[in-house]
Amino acid sequence: MLKRFAVSYEINKKQTTETPFLYLQREVTRETMSDALGEMFGAVFQHAATHGVALAGPPVARYASMGPNSFTIDAGMPIAAACETADDFHVGTLCGTTVASTIHKGPYTRLHEAHSAIEHWLEDTGEQLVGAPWEVYDNDPGEVSDPSEWITEVIWPLE
């Protein structure tokens, strides 16, 4: 358990299953990320509903690239099976691999602490990141109004 932060994070190493993923990709800044994610998740959900695509889990944001001032994010939903897409929608996969995982409970504005905790864990254990980290939003802010109760799993794929 890493106690370098206001919250203690327990980092677990686990295996994930490869999962089809319907998503939109956008370049965002820290300031625009929250609004962009809301719009992207809504659009993906609507696209899935309109085209009869079965969803298979909660919303996911994958960090395709991270720069000092902007991020390229893939925001979408795990789906039951790959499907045809149109417009800006893409189907890819969330990789089936060994990952470092932790649970963040609290507002999204503090998610960077969970990512930092995994980063420190990597340094401490000698494990290596391979691929794009992602976040799984386990509850819906529309249904859970108190940000201190929001649950997000932070996942970093390992070499």
C-alpha cells in the first residue's frame, strides 16, 4: 500500500481479459477533459443504442498519448462483440494483459494521485508500463451525486 498521498492506494497486479471497445478519440487539455469525456461518453452510448450494439461494462477513458499540455484520449464503452462503425467512432480492444491496478475513491480532479501511486509502484518494483493506461468509471455521477463516493479503477498495462 502506497501512503505517499492523502489517500492510501493499494496497487494490485492482475490479468485483464481482451475486450472489444467502442470509442471516440479526441485531443484534450486538463481544463477541457471533463466536458469532453461527458460529451464523448454520451455520443458513444447513443451510437451503441441507435445501432443495437450491446454494452459490456462501465465507461472507460484510455490515455492514447500524454503530453505536457494535452492528452489524446479514447473515451467509450466495452462492448459484447466487435461491430461496424461510422463517422468518428472506432472499435478497438482493451488489451488482455497483466496490469497494475488501483481503486480511486473520490472526485475525478484527484485521479492524478492514483496514477502517481502506480508510477511510484513501478519505480519501487521495477515493473514496466507497456501501452496506454486507462480508467474505468465504476459508478455514474448522474446517479451518485457526492464526488467523494465516485469509484474509478486506474489500470496500467505491464510489460
